[in-house]
Amino acid sequence: MIQFEKFTLDNGLRVLVHEDKSTPMAVVNVLYDVGARDEDPAKTGFAHLFEHLMFGGSINIPVYDEPLQVAGGENNAYTTNDLTNYYCQLPAENIETAFWLESDRMLSLAFGKKSLEVQRKVVCEEFKEHYINKPYGDVWHKLRPVVYTTHPYKWMTIGASLKHVEDATTADVKAFFKKHYNPSNAILVVAGNINIVQVKALAQKWFEPIPSGEKYTRNLPAEPKQTAPRFIEVKAAVPLDALYKCWHIYPRTDDRYYTADLISDILSGGGSSRLYQSLVKEQQLFSNIDCYHMGSTDAGIMIIEGKLVKGVDIKKADKAVEAELKKLQQTGITGAELEKVKNKTESAMAFEDMSLMNRASSIAMYELLGDADLMNKELDKYNAVTAEGMLAETRIIFDENNCSTMYYLSEN
């Protein structure tokens, strides 16, 4: 059970406080309710570009990292299709430094032409290195628009096109900042060797003077139900043929999400899992195979992906995957299998909660989902999943009309 207290500043900033007196450290985590799904389809990659711009200095602090390093701290950030999260950890006695830094960039990010050029270059290099020049790097650029026809999950966090970031103007960037990076669209979590009175005083001092900004109201187009199989074939200079199969599943706050999550673990939770045992060890069709889901806030996808053993026909491998899913749909899951994946989930959750940084990040994410206390109820939701419920879901999820398949073939 992770304890926390919550209050809201006059400008709409939600503040959550988690005390842990067993550590000399403190974490300050600022989550902005903006991800790649909130971008203009003609100007994608902006949420990720901002992750970089936010380290480019603010009006009063030209180099973000310097004061933090002096205070003995470290920081980082990440962007997803759903959110942008910034976090720093430092000795609790120096916590005010983190408040000063985070509040200054929320209030007054520096939008110099130089900063934009520097960060644009960094992002463009990242795009080329990871998504254009890397083997299999363009899989999701090609596959997402097949799986998603309507919802903005159809582009990746890095952006749909390198050109969008290359063409970004200072005016574009300022407008995006004004729309999303303000107190009414943010959640501040402070965790560690601190107390509520101290955090309240610091939050009021550093964040409350920031104008609230206009609360962004998300109104995204829902992805329509997929009613027929979809298929794409790609050829590229990669070492091995690869198979990707995707099925639509449920939003993060839907109880069926937990069932789908456990199904993915049954199929692919390590060496004793069904797909590995049958398709890698026994039939030797794949060199490796995984089943996972995106964990996205809106309705997401379950994926099976595998690299084939050289010389294996991809159609044969695809049929073998289908046969495993059919078996699952016909015979269901044993009580022992279910207990094993539930135990594994429980220990993974406990391990995750050991880190102060993870706890702070979890509190922010669950607050974004609607209520930070959801994280204390998740284990109950997993434990409520039954073998019968899982069997029913395998028949709904792994419907051939709900599937998009990619054959990613080696030219060699």
C-alpha cells in the first residue's frame, strides 16, 4: 500500500505527496497531460521535441542541469503517446532547487531560435538512427497506420514524418507550449524524506504564482471496430524474416485490460510460456517470440512478434502461431498457469515499488488515469481475473477479423 496525500493549488496544479523517511533522498516528478496523441496530424513529433526543449534552459536558468548537479541531483524525462514525464532525484535537504528549476521552465521556457535548432537536430538524428537506419526500425512507422485507421495512435511518439520536426517553427512550438505546459494540465508528485507542510509551502511559493492556463480538453476520434483482417508485407536489408501480429484490446482503465495483460503473460512470460515452448523449443520455427501489449491509456493493442529461424517459410510460422492461439481458445488456461502469472505479476509490482523514483512516477500516472489510489487496487483487479474470463477474452481478442499482420522479409 503506497500512502500519499493530495492538494490542489489555486491555479489548478494537482500536488501529491508521498513521505518515506527511510531515505535521505527526494524525488520531484512533473507529469504533463500531453502525448503524441494530442498532436496535429500535420505537425507530429512535438511532444517528444518538447521533452528535449524543456532541457534547453528557461528564462532565468540558461542551463537546466548545472544547478541540479551542484545540488547533488540527477534528472531525466520520457514521452509516450499518452503523456510526458519529467523527474529528478536529489538529497531531500536540497529539494527547493528542484522546485525552482521545474517551476521556472513551466512558467517561462526559453524559446530562442538557437535552442530550437539544437534540439531539432538532436531529434532528427535520433529519428534517423533509431527508425530509419536501424534494422526493423521502421516496423511501427509502417504497422501503426495499418492497425489504427482513425485514432492518433497511428503515429509514433517520435512523429509520423521527420519533415514535421524539420519544419517546426518557433511560433508552432510556442503555441504547443501554451496549450499543454501549464498548471491546469500538470501533476506534481513529491516523494521521499519530506512532509506535507514543507511541500505545501514550497508548492505555493514556486508554482502558485504561475498562471493556470486554459485546461486542455481532449476530444480524440475513437478507433472503429476492426471488421476484417489486414495485411502488410515489407522487404528490407535485415538479417531474419520477422512476423508481427496485432489485435485491438481495451483502454487502460477497463477491467478487461487486466485479463488481456495476463493472457500476454501466459503466451510469452519467459522460457516456460506457451509460445516459447512450442514455437522456439519444440517446432524450432522462431529464434525468439514475444507477446506483449502497449499499455496505452486509450484502447491499445496486443502484439505477437517473432524473428524466424533462417530458412523457415513465414506462412508456415504464421499458421503455427494461429494454431497455438486456437489451442488456447479451445482448451483455455489451467489453474496452475493462472496462479503462476498472477504470482509473477505480484512480485513484479512489489519490485517496481521498491524504487522511490518508480513510486513517484506511478502516483503521477495513476492520478492521470483518474485516481492515484488505483495503484493500490490493481493487485485486486489482477486477482479477480478467472480462467473462465480469460478463455472468453481469448475468443474475443484473437478473432481473425480483429488482426493486422505484417510480414517483414529479409532481402538477403
